Amino acid sequence: MEPNKEWNDFLVARAGLNMFGNPIYKLVWSTSELELRHGTFREFHDDVFIREVTETRWTRKYWYINDRWVLERWIPPELCATKELPDSNQGSYEPMYTFEDGDRLYLPPNIKVLDFIITMAEKPHHITQEELFNELKDKEEKEIQHIMKAMDYRSDIGVALHLGAGRGYGQKSKDHREKLS
């Protein structure tokens, strides 16, 4: 499944790109995410063991998570490079959050949740519940102010017109009505 373009665009705008030009954070679908892994693999046919082989192969990254969005964060190579992950010489994406609830039921991602998770991950210290509440409240108020400014509500008439509950009259309105006739 392909992520909503808006989600990953937001993540790039929020946190930027790494030194290789890839996003710091990305949202991936657990069932389709693969990684190149070197290791010893046991092969079966149904329940019958066939052989054991040591090689490098593409494997499902989240074999233990089915059909969920996973927020990943890029980790630089100096912190994660390993022989088991041949591509880790350019860093590795590691899971931060799986979009499911405590009963392992699906939760849909959204921009506010993505922003919250990143904000909490980037906090250098533990904050109290009250500090978190105040921060979220301030952010919400700023967002509402931004929306109101963008909509430029100046009067009850402007609100009524915007909501389609009012009619505008004048030369432009007359010309428009004539075009519709």
C-alpha cells in the first residue's frame, strides 16, 4: 500500500533530509517493507524442513507486524552499520511507532499524530503531563488563528457568504447570474 503523499511531504517539511538526500522520517506499510539481510535462513516446504543456508537475501522487514503503518526514523551509519544489514553503510530506518492501539487494532495515521510523535522524540528531557498539555493547547490555538487569518473572516456577512448562507449583489454578481442563465 502506498502512503498518502501528504504524510511523507509533511515528514520531509517537518524534519528534512539526511546527508544522502533521503527523508529523516518516513511512513511505510509494514507488510510490503523489505530489507536486504545477511544471515542463516531455514527453508521449509509446508511444515517440512528442507535446508539451512547462509546468504544475503531480501526479507520482510516487519514480519511480526501485518497490515499496519509504521513511522520510521533514519539512523546514521555510525550508529547502525552491521554486516547483517549490507545497506546499513548508508544508515538504516528503524521503527518508531506502529499505528495500532493497545488491542493491536488498526489506527489510521494523520498529520497531528505524526507531528506529536516527532515532537516527543525530539524532546531532550522528560516533560510533565501539564507541560505537554499546555504545549499542545498553544499549538492548537496558533493553528486556529492561522486558519482564521487565512480565511479572513471580517464580518457576519463574510461568514454567511463563505458558508453559502448569503448572497452577494453587485455588478460581479449580476454578470455571474447572467452567465448561469
